[in-house]
Amino acid sequence: MRLVILSRNPSLYSTRRLVEAARARGHTVRVLNPLRCYLRIGAGDFRLHYKGRPLQRVDAVIPRIGASVTRYGTAVLRQFELMGARTPNPSDAILRARDKLRAHQILAAHGIDMPATVFGDSPDDTADLLSLLGPAPHVVKLTEGAQGRGVILTEKASATRGTVEALRGLYANFLVQEFIAEAGGSDLRCLVVGDRVVASMARQAAEGDFRANLHSGGQASAMACTPEEAAIAVRSAQALGLGVAGVDLLRSARGPLVLEVNSTPGLEGIERVSGMDIAGLIVACSEACQPQLR
């Protein structure tokens, strides 16, 4: 199989592991920077050049597209799809997951519970917006943030109003959520590949922080998910159309709540704590998936 990994940095752990896993399974693999891919689009005629040379037939693509290049990266992935390549995470699924507001609407429509969320387009009546949510503390999130960036905890209603008004002044897109205090700064990352959770881990926020993301200083440890949590994680990934996803859950008094669905989950932490060859499972999923577009 001719496999492409879309990644801007071939030295990253996740990218390196996917290359190793693909080669171990006998595949030809290339790492391509999506920003160096150029597209020709015509009626029934889709072509790709990379660093000045045409790309030959590609059987499958594993996208590792960073949030900062989502728009162009997914356009490149879509071009591969239109040229007949298969991928575990289609371009439209990545776009759904990257837009937090859209993702929350889709998950809620599938009956998947999450922290109560409110949103307004540059709201000029902050009090009315927050009346839909309930009392502080609140969590304010940029709708296109990643790795714990753009997430603010406000402990009083006045702080929430001030944060909302400041972000509104910057024309930022954001949403506001209830704060799940009983989670204690911990969440559960479930790694979904295909139709099952292949590994899970607990992530605990650093002292003085509430974000459990490893990029924000959180610590990871092995933690098995319950059958209910595994089922919710798989349903969440499937609702967004993702074959590979990191689904973050909070353990709340009313049951598991989906915090976020990550279309490009990092592999280092979860491979380390689980001892599993998750990269190999992702490559195997890429072998089995079907083409999305023709």
C-alpha cells in the first residue's frame, strides 16, 4: 500500500510512530507537509504536486493536520479523497470536530451528554447569554482552540462577563460552559480506532490549573474506561464521522460527559501509559477504510 502521512513535522513522536508502524506492515510511506502540496482542480481532473513534482497514486492518507492549518490541510486531504485515496478521518469529519460549536451541536443531536454550553455571535447582551447557563464558575473556550489553549476558568459571574466582553472586543469566536467541579481537574482520554476504544488514560491537571491536557502540564496515568464510557466515546467519534479520535470525558455526578473530540490525538502519552502499539492499529484501520469521495 502507498501511504501518505500529512504532517508538517516528520520528527514529531506521533508522525514517527506512524511511519515505523506502516513500514513494519510492509507499506511504502511518505510524510508530506500539506502546505507544500499544490492542487489542480478541473472537471473530473484532480492533481497534486509536491515540491514541484506530481504525486503518483496514493492508496491511503493518515492526516496529522495541526489546528493552525486546518482550512488548507483539509483541502489537501479532500483532493486526495477526490483522487480515490481512503482515509480513516475524512476532511469533512475533521472540519466538524475542529469547530467546537458545530461538534457540540452534532453530539447533542445524537443524544450525547456534555457540559451545558451557550454561544452567541458577538453577544451584546452578555447577561441574557449567561442566563441560559446558570451560576459561575464557568469555562470560556475559543471555538477553534486546541491542546488546552484558549480555555479560561472564571470563578465569578462578573469575571465571566468581563472575559466575554473582552473576547467580543477582539471579534473572537467562543462558547461558555458549566464547570464540572466534581471532576477535580481530571478527565479521561479514550482513544477510538474504528469501532472500539483501544486504550484509555486519566489526565490530571497540574497543581493550580484546571486543564488536564498534557500540553498544559497535565499528568497521564493508565485508567480503564467503563463499558458505558467506551460506548459513549465510540458513538461520539462516529457521530462526527471519525475513524480515529481522542474522546475526552469528564466523570460527573450525572454520568460521563463528553468534553471534546480530537481528530488528531497525540500518541506519545497514551502509548507510553498503555504499552500498546496504537500507531499500528491506526495503520491497520487505514488499510480497511473505504474511499470517501469519487
